[in-house]
Amino acid sequence: MVTEARRDAVYRAISEPTRRRILDLLADRERAVKELVPQFRMSQPALSQHLRVLRDAGLVRIRRQGRRRVYSVDPGPWGEVSDWVGRYQRPQPGNANEG
């Protein structure tokens, strides 16, 4: 079970457009930080701060490959995000938009 603090961290992390773009890139394949930097108009340290927020929220994993840090999407918290969003995609009884 995900704690409320962890859930809040996830939603804060994905609320920022740069971090969503990072997640989009990592959804295709894992990438080293140096592969991500050219995709953004920011320094490597600034990008690393965004990656840290994503990592602290449990949305990405990091592994060392020699001297490189390679990031990938961690599927862990996405099920809960999907479940929460799904609640609002189902028709609600008494909704004016029904049938």
C-alpha cells in the first residue's frame, strides 16, 4: 500500500512538464543522463535535480553502468495513478452526461 506522502510525491513529480517529458523519453527505453541533457534547454545539474524528484517519488529507477547512471521508468506507482484516474473515467450515477 502506498502512503499518502508517497502518493503526494508522485502527483507533485508528474505535475511538472519537464518531468513528464523525461518520463516520456524513459518510457521508450532506459537512458543515461548524458543522453537526456540534449533534449532539454538546461544544464546537466538542473536535469539531475528533476531526475532526483522522479526517483524520490519512486517513478524512475537508477542503475550504475560503469561511470554512467542509467535511468528507467519504475512501474511501481503507476497502477495506483491509473486506478485513481480511472475513478473519474467511469460514468457516475446521476451524472448529467449519462446516456
